[in-house]
Amino acid sequence: MKLKLDIEEMAEGFFEDTRLLGIMAPVRDYQFCWQLNRLFQFNFRINNHIEIQLRKKQRNYFFTVFEYPEPATSRVHYLYNNKFDGEYLLPEFKHVDFLWLMKGDAVSDAFFDATIRRIREINGVQLVNELTNEKIKNKGQLIF
């Protein structure tokens, strides 16, 4: 008897109560996190335990994930690096450098829109867009 992992069902559960931003900012991930931390008074930190490893073309690619759990809430912010050595975590969004996933407590439209406006103020940011679940073809690659 073979058991099959249902990635689609896993993705649905993982993406429940989430909002996702695609950010084009051609800067180093640690520099971008530093700017976000200053602007939002957050504390994004790299989390090597949830780093995403993909195997393509007989090579391993490692996509860093930064994490910030919001105090006194169940909301956690994850910042994914979408690029590593010429490969993409989400190839359907090759123009996006970073993916910011907000997960946990429901994210209000007002909070989300204010976040987008503030990110656009950061020097080097060229584009910030919401990425809806329907647009994401490779959702399973964001699950850690």
C-alpha cells in the first residue's frame, strides 16, 4: 500500500489566514531586513531551521527565510528570499526578490495597505504587490 502526500490539501491549510506580498528590491536580504526592522520596529531574524532547499538540475538551492513573531498575537511574519544562484523559489514571479508572508491572526485590509505604503518608502524598493493564492502556481515550495 502506497501513501500519497496531498500537497494541495497541505497548501490550503498552510495558507489559511495568510496574506502574501511580492517585493522587488534588488538589495541583499540582510540589508532589506535591517530596513524593515527599522521602519516597522520589527525584529526579523534568519531562521535556518525553516530554510527551503530545492533540488533542480542535479543541484541544491537554498532559499533563506527570515521570521518575526509579533508579540502578544499569533501572527508571524516570514520573509522569503525568492532568488538563489540564478534559480527562483517561485519561478512564476521571477521579477520578485522577496516574498513577505503574514500568517496567523487575520490581517486587516487597513494594516495590509499601510504595510504596502510603508514598504514603498524604503530606498531601493521598486515594486510591492499582493500575491493572491490564485496567482501562485508553486505554493508547496513556500511550506516549511
